Amino acid sequence: MSDEINMHSLVLMHYSIALTNGTIIESSYDNEPVQITMAKGDITEGMELAIFGLKEGDEQTLTLTAEQGFGLRDEDNIHDMPLSDFPAELPPETGLSYSFESEEGEEIPGTVISVNDDSVNIDFNHPLAGLEIVFKVSILGVNNAHTEIE
């Protein structure tokens, strides 16, 4: 009898994330499978709920709402930053993404919305925030004993 995925499981899986129009955003199917630990923030809470209870060999494709995927867009996550904060060798351009460091030292991605005379408008929302996504998963292994999956 194989283990069911619970909130303490190590899970070896292939997955893909696509837009509802079929555009694949990311996929592990052509590469190595990924190993995640449930309840550690490796995947979104909605994705965890989607695989909870699955077993080795199970496959599932679900459309997740924005809330279940990468959250709703939050206008409070859009900020103006001084143009002088950007390196001269990599000047900001609309659509470019940068990695910023939070006060806690965490990396936060931000995308340039617009560049003005002395400031840059940055969107710190996840690029998939506000979008429904299609989450496909193939469970290759489940380990509830907290050791590496071979």
C-alpha cells in the first residue's frame, strides 16, 4: 500500500503550470522531476491542496483560481523607486524583471511598468497573480518517513 500525500510528505513529481489558453509557463516533464516538502512553501497552498491525498502513480490536471494559484493582484505591491537605485550597466526598461532584496534579506522579483525622469514604477506582484492557471501533476513517489526519495 503506497503512502497518501499528507501535510508532512516528501513528494517526487512532475508538474506543469499553464495559462487557461494552453500556454505552458513552466514544466518539469522534459527535465528531472522535482521533489517538494509539503507545508514548506515549495508550492502554493492551492497546489498543495490539489495534490493532498494523491498516491504514487496518480495524475491530475486542475484549473486553479487566482487565489489558489499565485494570489490576486494587489495594487499596494506597485511602488516607485528612484532611478538612481538601478545600475547604470542595466538601466530599467518597461517589461524587464529585476531581483530586489527585502529588508529581511529575501529576494523579491519585480517587473518594470514604466520609467519616468527620475523614478521607476515597479510591480512586485507575482507575474501570474490574478490569473487562473492549469496545474498538471504526476506523482512519482511519496515518502512520509522524511528521508530522500530514491
